[in-house]
Amino acid sequence: MQGLFFETDSGVRYVLRVLVLIIGFWTAWRSGKAVADSWQEYPVVVIYSLLLGFVMRFLHFSLFAGPFISPFYYAIDVVLLLVFATIGFRMHRTGQMTEKYYWLYEKTSAFSWKKRD
């Protein structure tokens, strides 16, 4: 692939890194949304983020020859994935609560709701 789309190998690596990050963050957001959609509790989001962190470490190891067993990079991956999963969870749960129980709750922001007066 070198020379076909990019001048050097580093150009391909940058594009692949961006694609892996986009896929990872999108997967985390969708997993948070799926947990909310099945009416499960927030700790399930944390468990899924821990598993996705392992998958991201494997992708970084296999595609970019990064360290596979590195607690520091694993923690960074999990924290970033947990942020996106939490956003997906809270946004979808807020929509659920305000649409299904519209007589009880009203939306106050994209991430929260309150009881109607």
C-alpha cells in the first residue's frame, strides 16, 4: 500500500490510528446506548468499557506494534471509552424516561430529567 495512496508508511499509520479511534469511540457510545435500551443499570456500561479497553489494546498491539500488557495505556483506553459509553447511556436513558413517562418526567438537558410539577 506504500506509494499507492501515501508517500510514506507513516501516512497510512496516521489514517489507521484515526480509524481505530473512531471505531472504538463509536462502539463505546453504541454499547452505552444498548445498555440503556435494554433497561440495564450503569455498572454494565463499566463492564463493557473494560472489555472494550482490552479489545482496543489488542488492536493497538496488532496494528501498530504497541504494548499489549500495559496498565497505563489500558487505563487511558478505558477512561476514554467510558466517557463515550456514559454519554451514549445518559442520552438514551434521558430520552427513554422523558418519552415513555412523559406525564412524570421532563427533560432538563441532554443528560438529565426531572419530575414534572
